[in-house]
Amino acid sequence: MLLCGHTFCEPCYESCATTSESVCPLDGDICGRDDVSTKEYPAEQLLRRKVHCWNKVYGCGVILPASQIAEHVRDHCQHHATCCPTCSAAVLCSDVCAHLKTRCTQLVLHTAPEPQPREDDNEGTNLEALAKMMKQQVGELDAKLARLSFKADSLSDKLSEICINNNDFKEALTAHFVQASGRNLADMKAIYSEKSESLMTAITSALTLVSSDAKTHQRVIRGYAELKEKASKDGRSESMSDKVYLRRYLMSWGIVFSKDGEGVGLSLRIELYEGREDDFLEWPFTKQFKLSVIHPETREELDRFATPDSSDYLRDCFCRPIDGSNTPIHFSHETRIESSDLESDGYVDRDQLLLRLEVLL
């Protein structure tokens, strides 16, 4: 291939090359021998290149792959030149009859026909070349197929090996994940249990601390009529709360219904218990109590106050508890409220009383 882009076979190139340079016979471009590149074209590639019909000089404009030119010239081309049997002039085969009708005066080819190879020779040569080429290609294909078959067998073996290794890897990975997941779940469960326990302890401590510092406690006394009736018959009845922390003191408080003459009244009852913060509290207990009965509709409060007595006979009621709890104290006079007053003023609602105890500073 020359620099100008034209390509020639080796014999044609040698005919137009000098000692140090080559001249393109098509456009006259000059290039050095070092600028000429040699390329090898397989026979099948050359036969695919398109060429002009051999009868181009006689007017055939067909362009076909080189492998199809012989068939075209033999079976389809209408531009073969032949000699007139009368005047020996060069005439196209398709024009012979018309030429004879004009008494050999028209349709004469003025361009001398180039020597054409005999069709039989061309056909035989082409068939021989084609057979040789096909035989060569078949041999090459056989060799390539053999190599491909060998490679396919090797690839099949490698693929089988990869599949086996992949299955082994998947099984090992699955077992590892199962084992790791089990360990992780166990670790997470232990951590969760530990953290949950710590959190619950902290929450309980916080709630206890908050609740122990409360100063009021509110409760509902249910069964008012029954408590009053029992006091009327037996002289006394009571309703006590659970233990609660008020001002950090642990205590239980409630209401005592007692009969006085013909009437029944209620009053405050207190009992102090050992608590977890007793070491940090003042003893004996000296804080004042405030008992409130709350109206269910108006929210008005009926209040009574009680102050611990420091006299000797009541000291055991307000000193620091030692054996679980102290002797309960009943503020029967200072906190007494007559049941008739509660009923007439509307504090009793649906057989219930709403009470609140506050420990004052």
C-alpha cells in the first residue's frame, strides 16, 4: 500500500518501483520504499472486494465482488464483443443481428477489443482456483475447529471445577454466616439483657427518687356508705392506703370513720415505716399534715391540719422507725369532719370521696 492509499499486488508494485522510490501509476505520486507498507490479504478477503465487469470497456457498468464476476460474464453480461462473420468488424454480441441488417454499416465498435480469455478457460481457471481456495479454507476451518474443540473441553473442565469450588465456598460461607449469626445473636441478647437491666434499674431509681420527693398523695375512698354504716354499728371503720413516699418519708395514711354520739365523722390516721433514706432525714418527724376533701364538681377543698405532738406518750409514733414501722397515730380531733356536712355540701359523689394528703414543710 502506497502513501496515496492505492494498493497493488507485488508484481505490479515491482514494475513501478525503482531502486529508492516508487511511483503510483494511477496518480503519479512518489514515495520512498520505506513508506510502502506490505499487507497480506487472504483469498476470501480478496474475493469479497468489488471490481468492474471485464466488459467495462464495451459499456458494462456492473460492479460486483470478484467471486461473482465470472458468473456474471458467463450468464448475464450483454456487452461481449465478437467479430462480424461478414465484415469481421468488432460488434457487441447483442448487436450482431442489427449490424447484419444494416449490411455491416452500423453498430461497429471502433475501440479495438482487448484480448478476452476464452470462457471455457476462464471458467475452468476460476473453478480450479475456487476449489483450491475452498480446500484451503476447509483445512483452516478444520484446524480452527480442532483448536476450538480442545479449548471447549478445557473450558468445560475449568467450568466444572469452578462450579464445584463455588458450591464448596457457598456451603462454607453459609456455615460461617450461620455460626457467626448465632454468636452475634447470643452476644446481642446478652448485651441487650444487660443494658435492659441497667436501664430498668436506672429508670426505677429515677422514678423512685422523683416519687420519694413528692409532697402530696391523692386517693379515692370507695364504699363510703358501707364504711359509715359499719362505724355506726361497731363504733369504728377505716380505709388505709398503700405505702408511699412523701417528703422522702415512707408512710401509709388513711381515714378513720368513728361514731360520736348520734353522728359519724372521719379523721386522719398516719403510720410511719422504715425507708431507704431514713439516714438522711430529720428525726423525730415534725412536719405538719394537711388533709383535703375535694368537691367532685367545683373542686373546692375542705381542709384540716394536723401537727405531730412531741409529748412523751406520742414520741414512739414520730421517732425513726426501727422494727418495720411505728405505732399509728390517729388525729381524731383536729382533723375530724362530720359525714353529715360532707353529704349536705355535695362532697360525696357516687358513694366515693376524693381525698388528698400533703406534707408541709
